[in-house]
Amino acid sequence: MAVERFPRADTAPRQDKGDAPSARPPRKPFSWAWVGVAPFFLFAFMFLFLPSVSIFLRSFESLDHTFTFQNILDIFQKSDIRNAYKLSLQISTVTAIGGAFFGFLLAYAVCMGGLPKGARSFLLTFSGVASNFAGVPLAFAFVATMGNAGLVTRIIEGSTGVDIHAGGFTIYNFWGLSIVYMYFQFPLMVLIMAPALDGLRREWREACENLGGGTYHYWRYIAFPILMPTLLGTAILLFGNAFGAYATAYAFTGSFLNLVTIVIGAQIQGDVLYNPGLGNAMALGMIVIMSLCMLVYIWSQRRAARWVR
Amino acid sequence: MAFLDINHASKAFGEMSAVHDFDLHVEKGELVSFLGPSGCGKTTTLRMVAGFEMPTNGTIVLNGKDITNQSPNERDVGMVFQAYALFPNMTVGDNVGFGLKIAKKTKDEIAQRVQEMLSLIKMPELGDRYPYQLSGGQQQRVALARALAIQPQVLLLDEPLSALDAKIRVELRYEIRRIQQQLRITTIYVTHDQEEALTLSDRVVVMNAGRIEQIGPPFELYNFPTTPFVASFVGTLNQLRCKIMDAAAGRLSLDGQEFRTTSPVVAGRGGDALVMLRPEELHLGSQEGANHLKGIVESVAFLGSVVRIHVKLGSSIVTLDALNERNLKLPKTGESLVVSFPPHGCWVMAGE
Amino acid sequence: MRRFPIWSWVWLLIGLAYFFIPLASTLEFSLRMIKGRYTFEAYRVAFQDPRFYQSFGYSLLWAVLTIIISLLLVVPTAYWVQLKLPKVRPYVEFVTLMPFVVPAVVLTFGLVRTYGHPPLVLTTTPAALIVGYVVLSLPYMYRSVDSGLRAVDIRTLTEAAQSLGAGWGTIMKDVIFPNLRVALLSGVFLTFAIVMGEFTFAALMGWPAFGPYIEEIGAMRAYTPQAVSVMSFLITWGSIMLIQWVGRGGRGEVQISGAR
């Protein structure tokens, strides 16, 4: 509107598409909105972005403060670093798959498995609690369960006479920690899958039956394909969850299991690697892996949303 | 025995009876509508035919075979759902061919039948689209094609047009009828929209509170309803409480004004007769041989092809529908006028 | 009609067993301080330790500070994004995803390096710790407030109020906050639960919070750590119950948190 633009040229630097529905002319209040969100972004810049940049930059810093790729290479070349990543990736994969599998079955059981309605809300509430009960107290809870003087240990010993710790068996290892991780992994799966299962409309099942299909056909051609993006996305979420866990691992297995997070934690408390640059590189490696997880998760969410409209 | 027999079917959910003693015999190739308000049991009955509900009493026999206890995937019926229920993860083509895939037909057979169906619903190039890329009307057509692809003996439609805009509804209504007649497929159509039921059906089953009120062709239901519910549910209806002057001669009086009817006169409660009169039977002005009543215009609404005038006759207000004409002079509110209707245009019903 | 859902019951029972056995074990363990009988001795010992109250008090204080800062950051942002700046939304959501991408350990690493040296030294004060807590709570706080705003269609409500002549003060007080109460409380309780149980930031930055305290006594003693774990669990459970209770009648969106 050329006629309009002339007098307004100085007050309308650009088209305010973000404003309320009607095409009101931009006025002062518009700038208040930016003031409103500025603190948030300032905080994010200072305390998320800058530290991340610092990690990134110092990954390339050698012991004598010159630029180097060696730290990054060390991740692949130094066997103990490589093993740390391998271990972390392993435990993340195992608990992601286990948590996804078991969590899905549980969600299915209470949503569509013919159980009374109360079971569902009870399970969801408890999953909400369990998925938040992580870290140190959880580790101790499992010590009290399966440790040397644990309840389950004593029950087994009392009923079968077998001391499961006799032959050097210990729960303070990879598999023991996996079991502990599962405590917050599969509730998370339940919490995300339950609404997804609810989204499976009854009519789809009925249409399938009407066209001659049975349970197999329904799950193979309709339900699983529809659920797959959510399943995958949540599994990735579980993976990232386990990968980034520190407190639980530290409290349960201490430094016995050389997970990436444990190593980085040790590095913070004392320069155990004798190479700050390497520490940064390991942290950077974590960021990269978590970012990949996030990307897959976002992709899966988009995919899932597209179909179920 | 007809093609599809629903014999005295009932369905109760615990204490509540949703359908009671539903008895219907559908001929091959017929389109029968179940018409009624929400909760009248029409969808429940349809679902019994489809197999999603089991009747508590009664049997369902299709083409001589008792299917009452068969599971839905064994029956030879095709169903179109109100919410389309297209599988969102499959293309249109895959949706339509799904039933054939389950029946283990060859790829070529499936492809050919899918093409046939898509042509039938006039969407031949949309086979590769996904449901979320289609409009509501298109999705419903695909749902129809999907149900027909398996060549069922009976087609069931559960309020298929309720979720669509008015204009699409009218278009699609004719499409469905056209396809049904072309394929000569026995069809049951559930709706709460009486215009739909009247337009499409060979016969209509009017239901209320789980029971059948009346079964018949649209013309019969409209002009010769057997119960007050059917009379008032189907179409607009004037119900006038009149004094009986002479039952044998058919003379009645509405607030002092006398008129005649050729229908048998039956007294309701309190000795009055309930006279039913369709709006289109009333005319403005006098006519030879007709009944004449004087009244005052309450309101005039111009509906396009019809002009709807509310006239106060004594203490009652009647609705009069006149066909629009370009040189029609619309009466004004408060104007007094004479309305006329033929003696055979009204009938007397026993009261509630 | 339908077969008895035996497998559903099996999975449910296994799931419930998995949840409850560790809890029961912890409780049982915590009652066995004195040989031969069940007693609350471990709890008594725990309550006698002055460091218990100290660390709990610190965590409580820091939780409150975290909640305040988090609210101040999130609420105006969520509000303005909904109302005036929808284009900014993707950036805000990106920021709320960052805490997942930069886990606590990694963030601590970066924070210590960036703010452990001049020009801006924060690590000698609890500020760095609180910063970490705020970052941790951001996603949940934002998600909570955002869905709360969306659920009440804040834009339409604001416009309706404006057309009836209300000023911004009235709008904030009588329209926005009452409708947001549930969402805000959910975010608050969850943040509280998270901070009280947090270990990583506090331990690695060397602050005497409740989390490190539990770990410390766990390394040194028996029975008392389990007693404190039971208490920690009750705090978490209580917070979630409170969230459910204030959110009753509305859409029950269960809040999820991650591993720590």
C-alpha cells in the first residue's frame, strides 16, 4: 500500500508478522515483547551457549596451548578413552532396548490389554514417580535389594540356601548398573507410549477386521507402522538418558565402571587425564552424540505427528 | 426370507436396553436407511450386522447363512465409518487394496481392482496420496472404495457424511446413491439427517429409543406416518388441537373456526382431536373446495425456494410453506389473511 | 467374549514387582540398624546428624532460589512467545532441548572452565550451582507453562479482556495467573523434587547439598543412607502427588524428568 507507507516509514522498520491477528500498525508495545524474552536468551547465551563453546574451543587446545586435532584423535586412538565410550554406548544401548521393550509391553498391558481401568492410572502415576527417582538414592535402594546384605539376597539365601555372592558374584558391574538404569528407563517409555497407544483409534482396528484382517494383520500393517516413529524416538531418548547419566553410576559402581561421564567427572575434580584438552574433547564427544540423538528424536516426532492428525 | 434378515434382534448393555426387538428384512439391492435421533440404537444395530456387537437376543441371517455369532473378519460385509478410519500410514491405493491383500490375492489382481475402485469413486490419479493429503470428502470416498473393493454382500455406512461440510455432503450423497445403484449392492445407511434418509433410500426405518417406529418408503413415511414420533421427526409438522363437531362427517373446529377432513376422526385425551397438517398443504388466499381459516401473520422467513410464514390462528401458530415466485407479494407481520388447505391434506392422529 | 488377559497381568505384575521390590528393600534395610529387630534407629541417627539439617537446609534454599529464577525467566518468555512472538518459538524450544544435549556433567565442565576464571568468577559462590539447577529445570518449567498457556488460549482471553477495557495489571492478575496456577505449581513441584535430589552439579562443584550428603554417608555408614533414601523417595513421591493433586480435573500431563 504505497499511499500508507509514506507517513509510516519511520515507525515501521519491518512488517510485524508476529503481531496479533489484525494488521494493526506497529507501535511501542512491540518492543516490550523483546524485553520480555531477552533475559531468557541472555541466560541461555551465558550459561548454555558459552560453556559449550568453551568446551568446543578447548578441545583443540594442546598442553602447550597450541591448536591441535590430537585430542579428538585420542578419543579414537587411546584405548582407555575408546573403551570408556564403548562402555557408555553399550550400557545406553542395552538399557534403551530393554527399557523400550519392557516399557512398551507394560504400556500395552494397561492401555489395551484388557486390564481394569484403575491399573492404568496407577501405573502411570507410579511411572511418573519412578522416572524421577534416579541418582544416589536409587543406587542405595538397589544396594539394599541385591547387595551383600540385601533383602532379595537374604530371601534367596533363606529359601534355597544359596549365597549368590559366594562365588565372587557381584552386582556392582555392567549388568548390575543396567538393572539400576532400567528403573527409570522403562517408566519413561510407559509415560510416552501410553498416550501414543491411546492415539490408535478404535476404528482402525474395526476397519481392519471388517476387511478380513485379524490381530496379526492389524499389528503388522497398521499399528506398528504407525507407532514406529514414536517407538524409535523414545528409544533414542532412553539412549541419551542413559548416556548422560552420572549420579546413579557414581553412587552405584563408583569408578569401577569407566563410563564417559565418570571420566569427565573425575577430570573435573582433578586432572586425571593430565590433559585438559582431552577432557574437553571427551565432553565435546558427548555433546555430539547427544545432539545426534536429539536430531533423530525430533525427526521421529515430526514423522509421528504427520500421520496421526 | 429376504437377502438380509435381522430377526427380532435385541442388544442390552447391562441394565440398559439399547435395541429392542428389531425386526427387518432387506431385499437384495435395496438401500435401507436407519433414521433417528442420537441414542436411538441405529448405530448399535448396524454394528450388530457388522459383527462388532453381539445381539443379546435374535439372529442375523445373510443370504441364507446365520452370521449372528461370526466374528467381524469372517463376515462378508463392508463398512464405512463416520470418521473415515483410513489407515494413515498407507497410501490411498494401499488402503483400498488392504482387504484384498489380506485375502491373499495376487499383486496384479489387487492393482487392477484398486484401479477399478478408484475410477468408480472418480479419483483415478490419487492412488499414491496419503490420507492426510486429502480433504474430508475425498477421504470418505476412499473409505467407500476400500469397503467395496472386497465385493461384500452388504455395504454398511455409519453416518458417513456427518463430519463433512454441507455442500460436500449433498454432492457425496448423490455419489453414494449412484454407486450403490450401479453396483446393485444391498446397503444399510445410518443417519440422523432426515433429508439424507428421504433422498437416498428405497425404504427408511425410523427408530426411537431402541425400537422401530415405522418402516416404509420415504413418501409413505412422510405422508402417512403411523406414530406421532414419525410424524414430527420426519419433516416439519403442524399439530393442532381441535374440537370434534361431527366425527362421522369429519367436521372439526379450531378455536371457533370450522373445517373438514376426509381422514377418520379419532378422539384423543380430553375428547379433542390432534390434527396433523404439513406446511406445504397450506396456501395463501382462498381456493375452491378447500377449508378456509382466518389468521394474522406472526413472522415471515425467506428461505430461498420456500417462503415460510408463521400464521396465528386463534391460539395456535401454524407454519405455512409457500413456493417462491418472482411476483410473489410477501405478507407483512401483523397482516390478517386467509389460509386454505384441502380436506384430504390433513389427518387426525390419536393423541400422545 | 474375550480371553482372560493373562499376559497383561503377567507384565503388570512383573512391572510392579520391579518398582516395589527396591523400595521395600530399602525400607526394610533402613529398619534393621539394631540387630534382631525392626526399629527406627537409623532414622534417629540420621536426624541427629547436624549435617543432615545443614545440607537439607542448603538444598531447600537453593531450590527456592532456582524456582524463583526459573519462573522469572520462563513465564514472561512463554507468555510473549504465545502472544506476540510466535516466530521466536523454535529458538526457545531449541534452548529447552539443550539441557538434554548438554548433560549435567558436561555442563559442569563448561561452567567451571568459563566461570571459574576471571573475568567473571561464579564458581566460588553458589551462583554457579543455581545456574546449573535452573538449566536443569528449564525444560520442565517451560513445557509446563507453555502447555498451560495453550490450554487456556491465552491470546483470545487477553483480547477479550482488552476489549472489555482491562489494563495489563488486571489482565495479569485476574486472567493469566489464575489460569496458569496449575501449570506453575506443576513446574514448581517438579523443580523442587529435582533440586532436592540433585547430585552431579553439587558434588562436582563442591557444595554441601543434600545429594552429596547422602552419597557421603553412604560411603561411610550402613542403614542410615537407606533411611535417608527412603526420605528422599518420599519427597519425590510427595512432589509428584502434589502435582497430580493440583492438576486434578484438568488434562493430567505427567511430567517426566531424566537420568541423573
